[in-house]
Amino acid sequence: MKKRQLFNLMKNTAEDIDKYLIEKLEELEKEDRLLHESVSRLVSLRRNKPKLRATLGRLIYEYCGGKNWHDILPLLGFMELSTISTYVLDDIIDSQPEREGKIATHEEFGLNYGIIAGSLQAFISIKLLSDLKIKDCSKLKILTLANQMWEILWVGEGINEDMKDDTTAAKYIERCYKICGVMFETMAKTSAIAADSSDREVEQFGEIGRVFGTGVMARNDLTCFLPEEIMRKNSKALSRISFEDVRKGIWTYPIICAMEKEESDKAQIRKLLGNKKASGEELLDLTKTLIRLGCIDETLDLITSYKLKGLDRVDRLNESDPKAYLVELFELLENTREYVKEL
């Protein structure tokens, strides 16, 4: 029952954030119609889709005594629009033609408008924070964290581009934090600040966000090795294109594990990495090889370790409805095990 209630809470949160963002972006139409359409495109395509970062922020704000989570819509909107900005720009970096099952922003409006849209979304996201009705000192702390987040994200993107030959597990975890975990950490910290929490509490919730977000990234990377039909059937939130990291030659955790094995399969795996012309059958055989080598199970165990770390930290919180929902949120990290079983 609690899980169903969590999904209802996520749906309710997403609906109100999307409405807020769409109304805010309408101001762009006065400047330029095409600019408005390109910046708003992915916001509309993701309308009412679950928003893990914002859900985490809402729950922490409510746990910390925030009376009405709508008061932090500018903060939650900041994080959602920041997320969308990374998707728009990642699609350009990765030469991805689709997002959310539809043509990508840069394909629909052209490369230049794609770059402009993704960049403008990032700047607008920061501007939204000005609407927060909180103490100036708290707003300054939030703005500082927001800008630090963007710096770390772009450093992470640089690391991601170099995640190829001889990548280590330690480097992989660092990359997971910097391209994803930092967003959840920032969401957690800023939500606690908005609720006027102590510095100790802010750091406490930041660690919860960091652990959850790093686990989310490892989970999302694993879904890249699963057929898209399995993902579409089982998840509304995950929208990875199957094998996109493999085609780009990126070493994520299953590949790192495979390269540590004393097996003859490594040469064949290397042939597929970065091979944009690899067939669907060849790529599915890669997944089956990774299962046989135990690399998928090792990755699932890594994800579980982040779930357990997070639950250990959440368990220290006082009993409340937000705490119960946070437990359910961490339990969601395990759902990839069910997807793998379908193979």
C-alpha cells in the first residue's frame, strides 16, 4: 500500500512542477516563438513523468518541517529544468536522435537551437531560485550550491568522455557521483536549507541524496544493457536507449567487471565497444555474456550496496510519513533485478 501511495505522491509532485515550469516558460514566447518551442519541448514530453530528484526534495522538505511543499516549487522546478538541460545537451554530445521516444530537441530544431535550448534551460533554472520566499542568507546558500552543482556536472561530463580503455571501478563511481549523484545531493541539501534546517541536518540529508543518486546512476547504466521493450513495459521513469554506452565505447560497471575476468570473451567485448554498426543480436549476446560472467550480478550487488547504505542513513531519522516514503524510494533501486530476470 505504501508503494502505491509513493507513486501517487510522485505523480502529484510531477503534475504541479510541470504546470509551474510550463507557465514560467511561456514568458519566452514573447521573445521568440521558436526559442520558446525548443526550450519547452522536453518539458512537455516529460510532462507528468516521475521526477526522482524533485520527489526526494519534497520529502526532505516535509520531513524537516516544511508546511507546504508548493512553497519550494521554484526549487523543485530548478532541479527538473536542470535535469532536462542535461538531457538536451547529452543528446547532442552523444549524437542521440531520440529522447522520451520522440525526436530529440537538436534533431527537431537543428543543432544550434539544441545548444541554445539546453544552455538557456540551465540559466533559467538558476533564475527560478529567485522566486523562493525564504531568508536571504538561505537563498544565497542555495544559489551557491546550485552553481557548484553545475560545475561538478560539467567536470563529470568530461570524465564520462574518457571512460574507455582501462577505466577503474573507482573512476566509475566518481563519474556516477559527478554526473548524477551531485544533483540528488544538491536537491537534498537545498530542500533542507529551505526548511531552515541546521548545518548538521543539511549535511545529513546531503549524504542521503549523494548515496541515492549515485545508486540511481549505476542502476540506469545497467538498464542500458537491457532491451528497450523490457524497459518501456516496466518503467515510466527510466528512458535509456539500449546499448547507447556500448555504442559510444563507454566502460560502465558491467564492462569494467568483465575486463577484470580471466576469460577469452574480452576480445569480443572490445570489438563491440564503440561499434555503432553492431547489430541488436550482437549486443543482446553481449548482455548474455555479461550475465554468464557474473558481471550483471556484480552490478546488481553494487546497486544493492547503495540501497543499504541509504537505508542505514534513513533509519536514523525519526519516524514519520516522509521517512517511510524515503525508505520506499531507496527500495526502488532494486527494481532492475526484476527487469534482468525477464531475459
